Amino acid sequence: MPILRLAAITDEFSPDLDVALDAMAAAGVAGVELRTLGGRNIVDLTDREVDRACVAVATRDMTIVSIASPLLKCVLPEAPTLDPLVQRDTFGSSYTFADQPRLTDRVFAIARKTAAPVIRVFSYWRTIDPEACAPQIVAALTSLADRARDEGVTIGLENEHACNVGTGDESGRLLASLDHSALGLIWDPANALVLGETPYPDGYRHVPIVRMVHVHAKDCRVIDHVPVWGPLGEMDVDWGGQLSALQRDGYSGWVSLETHWSGPRGDKLEASVVCARMLQRLVSANDPGAQPGAEDVC
């Protein structure tokens, strides 16, 4: 069975990339996912700033595994009314439908510069009738995947609770309608939980493991449709079962921490270190080849 490899979205640790990378490395996290740096979305950085980020990662013998882009995280024109029950986190990505061609060019350029194998995308802000948006979503993803195939990268559609494809069931149906070699799923169990699905085992069984290209790890419980984020492994996602299933089923991608929790003292760096250590312990517990005490590596 493959050993699960750990990554993290850097700004969940700190907006300062050097601070984030040092904390990640100390916690046994070798994969780097780029979303915002210094409070600015990755698509808004200059080439020189992207180059500096690449050097910072390389000098620590870490690997850029994904560009967490904001593509298709916008309102789809002439779609049904937006769902009033969902929260919409932008993470520095308040872009419009009209911005998408420009953002697409920039994201692919950044993927080339960083050699990131996966580009994260979405499925437009969630409406009261997500299924009605399916044709436009499929068309947009097909265009992105065609370009990704030519560029030698993979488009990873994240199941995002604030977007039209948010659960395992919705993800499975979308993937079944679009069988493309350069398109896969970024599986986020907590996002599925927010929409009322039991992510593992229920949501997970809808997604073919061969289409799963990346995994996001965070944890929460849901109160009145609102996620309350908390320490990974202590909330309502069955992370022990989920990680065990990923390893059992031969998942070969990265498990990337996306903490969201602000920690007991409002310190995101502390919260992310706590969650990274728990993720490390859970992964070690599912590794039959791990030596005793391996979970304390960090």
C-alpha cells in the first residue's frame, strides 16, 4: 500500500511564506500548496514573486504539489439564484466571470513556473439548483482540461460546499459525465459534511479512486448550516476511517492540510501546527510499516 504524503496550504500557517514553510517542515509536511502569499492571491503575484516562492520551497527540499487557484469561484451568469444558506469564503479571490480568461492564462503560467502538477478549480458559486448549472460547468471544465492536457498538468475540481459541486455524490455524477484524462477531483470531506453528507463512507464511495488527484484535510461540525471549524480528528469527519480507506484503495496523491480552525487562542499558526501533528499521527497509525513512535516525529 502507498504511504500517504502530507502537504499543506501555506497561508493556513502564515501569510509569510518563510514562516509557513519552516513550521510545515518542522511538522513533517513536505508538500506545498500555494493559494495566497502576503495576503495576495497567487494569481496576483508577479513572476519575480513566484520565482522567490519557488526558491524558498526548493531550499527546504520541499515540493510544490498544487496551485490552489480561484478559477470558477464566481457567479455564473444567468444561473439560478445563489443559495442563501452557504458561506462564501474568497481567500483573496473576489473575481468575476469576466475575469476568468485572464485568470486562466495566469494560472497556467504559474503552474509552468512552479512545476505544480495540479491546478485547483471550482464549479461557480452554489445556486438553489446546482444541477441546472451542470452544462455550463462541464463546458468550462472541458475547456480547462483540454488545455491542461496540452500543458501536462491536471485540473483538480474541488468539491466546495459554497459551489455547485459540493458533495461526494455531486462529484461522482460530474466526473461520470466528463471522463477526461486531465480532470480529477480534489476530495474535501469536510466540505461534503457542511452540505449534510456523511463524507466517509457515504460520499467517498461515489468517487472512483482513479479520479481522485488530491485531498484536502480539515475538520468541523455543522450547526444551523454553518461550519464550526476545529482540530482535525476531533470534530465530525471520520478522518481515521477516511485515511485508512485512501491507503487501502491505493490513493497515490497528497493529503493537504487546509486548517480553517483559528486555534484555542486565535493563532492560526498554532492551530495549523496542532492539526499537522494530528494528521501525521493519523497517517502513521494507518501505515503498517511505521515504527513505534513514528507518530511523534514532529
